[in-house]
Amino acid sequence: MLKFGTPPPVTTGLIVANILIFAYGILSNSQNAIISNYGFVPNGLFKYGDVSDSILRLFTSMFIHAGIAHIAFNLFALAYMGGFAERSIGKPKFIALYLIAGLGGALFHGVIASFILNNGDSVLIGASGAISGILGISAALGDIRGYYWLAIQVLYVFIGSVTSLSIAFAAHVGGFITGLALTRVLVEIERRKRNPYRNFSV
């Protein structure tokens, strides 16, 4: 008899939320309007000074996808990696790191787009930065394959800068680094809690 474990609730909830938002856009024929109104535009934050609207878009853009292939790839990656990360660090920390990694990825992409590539008026959408942060969590917890993935993304950043690829690889890198760094901080905090005297000598 096959036995199936309980699905990770936060990961499952994120998957369902992304599917529902995408389905609503497609079924209501409002997908283009949703992308235009809720996708993140780097220049809006970094050059036009529209801070309040840009902050909202930083969050909403994480739940918007351009098409079936885009959302399918992202949600497959989230389903594949999310459960391990969620069980390893706990639900509250998982959702916090997911969102923060998404913000970190979008901001990293935005800085490059606005100040280096000069294409900051292009709209950024997708959960790739947040999901890359989940891979960063796994890497920080000892899965070395995450670093191989990061090396590939760094290569793609340079390729994309000269070939006009529409994939925001910089957001992937920024999300990964954010997830990796914050997880290492959390691990160190936990170690200090368990052994508060390890940094003292007599």
C-alpha cells in the first residue's frame, strides 16, 4: 500500500494562490490588465519615485505569471523544493523567507534593469525570485546542488545582458542570495540559542 505524507500547507497554499490568480486573469480576459497594473516596474521605484505604488507591486508581482509555461515551471519548482524547506525551518519562517526572497530578487533585478541595462520600464512578474529563495534555503541547509544552480543563473545574467532574453535571471540570483543569507542568519541564531556561551572564553 502506498503511503503519502501530509502536503506542506504553506507550499500548497502558495501553489493554489498562484493558480487561482492566473486562472482568474485568463477566464476574465483581464490578464494583460493585471500584468500592467500589478507587475513591478523598476523605474517606477528607482527613477520616478513612485514608492507606495512600487511597494505594492513588489508584492503583487510575485503572484502573476505570463502564461502556462511560465506558471507551470515555477510551480513545479515550488512543489519540488518547497516541502523540504518548509519542514526544515518551519511554516512562519518559510513564508517570511519566501516573501523576502521575492522582494530581494525583484529589487536586485530592478537595480540592474534601471541602472545597468537601461530597461527599467519593462514589467517584472513571476514567483521565480521567491522560489529561488527557497532553493537558497536548501543550499544553506547543506544541499550543494543549489550552488550549481546559482552558477548557471549568474552565467545567464551575462548572456541575457547581450541577447535580450526576456527571462529576469537577475531576479533569480537576487532571490537565491536572499534566501541563502537569511537562512544562514537563522541557523546561527538558533545555534546561539542552544549554546549561548560558545563565544565566550575564560
